[in-house]
Amino acid sequence: MKRKKLLIYVLAVFAAAFTVQGCGTNLSETITVTKTKLENSLASKTEQVIDEMVDVYTQMDDLSFQSEYDNALAGVLADMHGEFQSELTDTAVRKKIYLLTLYKQAVQEYALLADDGFTGKQTAFSKCCTMIQREFAAEGDTVAAGYAKSINSYLKTPRYDQNDVAKILLKALQSVWEEDVKNFNEKLSSDFSAYQSLLAQMPGESFSEEKLTKYVYQPYAGKKNLVEAYKLNLIKERRQALRKLVQKQDDISASVYCINCALTEFLKKDCDKTTVQNYLNRIDILLKDKETIDENEN
């Protein structure tokens, strides 16, 4: 009986050891990240950030259009003869979206070069880089053009590390993005101030008390109170739209910073793959839909 119990105990120990060893092997395989996989992850996250940039440029253009329209309308109602002229899409925004399209093509070619099974030349990637250089030069952005020009020494060589070139191009894009965000936000902020001033000058006669009750949900009475409450609601809506846009801009700026840090670490001889992956994981958190998160929390 004792021998039987001993045999069962020994078999249990072997089974436990085998299970732990099996789990250890799977865990090791899970955390092992190859250089190629990291390069593909870098490409994927960069492409994701570029898509978000395109979306924000479109939002900035839409909000700029809405601001100009609202200000012109407020000017008319304040008897200040508001003027309104606008293109379907702002020319500067249209050019930036085209630039981002070129960047996305470059990222896709970068991903192909990162693939160990890809035996083609770097011609396609180099062509994308050259087109990006030309676009910067045409835009007259001296800082970005300077960054882009510095990749010439790489492109002239028969074989080069695409990661070095990617880092330079990313710096150029970061420079353009930060400048555009600054300029757009200054314009939107100025429009917001003008809008508040125009609303304050709009007379009560410009509003219908009957229609105001459909838009002012607070329990206020009297036309004067309804008019002022409605104006405040308009200001609140504009402010919320601006804050939402700024938050998205900040998240993208932080994401670009993370890509830069990940690429810098990746280019080191003693690259810490975990650090690179952590930076890339941070981008997922930054670019999550904040509205969806808020709705789930509520």
C-alpha cells in the first residue's frame, strides 16, 4: 500500500514538472520578439498615427469652417454685416493630407523592407522619400525641408538602413505637425473670442421666444433669460468642440513622441526590445476612442 502511494506521489511530481516546463516553453515563445516583428509593429503603429493625423486635419478644417460660418452669422445678427467665404477644403489642409498619403506609402514600403522574406531593392521606399522631400520643398517649410534633405546621403548609397531614414522623416513630420497645430489653434482661439464678442452684441429682437424654448432646456422664463441662456449654450458647445480637438491633437503628439522613442531605442546596438514594445503599447492607450471609454464608464 505504501509503495502504491509512493508511486502515485512520484508520478504526480513528474506530471507537475512536465506541466511547468510546458508552460515555461510557451511563455518564452510568447515574450520572444524578433527584430523583424518589432519593425513591422513600428510600421503598423506609425501608419495608425498617420491615419489619426489625417482625421484631425479634417476635423481642424471642419471646425475652422464652422467657426467662420458661425462668426459671419453672428455678425449679421449683430448688425455688423458679417462676411463669409470658404473653400470646400482648405488648400493647406489638402496639401497636408496629400503629404500624409506619401508618408503612408513610405511606411508600407518600410514594412516590406522589414520583412525577412522580401528580397526586392529599396527603390520604392527611396522614391517615396524623394517625393516627400519635394513636397516639403514646395511647401517652403525650411525646418522640415532641412530634415528631409539630410536623408540624401542615405538614398545615394546602394544599401542603407531604412530605420535611419525613417527617424529623419518622422522628425520632419513632427516639425510640420507641431507648427500646424499651433497655427490652427491660434486661429480657432481668435475666432472663439470674436464669436463671444459678437454674441454679446446680438439684440434680443434677433430671436424668436417660441423657438428658443425648443433649444433651451433649463427651466428659465422670460425672453431675455432664454436669449442669454441660448448664447451661453452656443459658447459652451464651441468650447467643448475645441477642447475635444485639442485633446486629440495632444494624443497624436504624444504618439509621435512614442514612435520617436521606440525608433531611437530600436536603432541602438543593445536595443531593449521590451522598452520598444512598451512605447508601442502606449500608443494604443493614447489613441483609444475617448468617447467610447466615457460611455462605458457611465
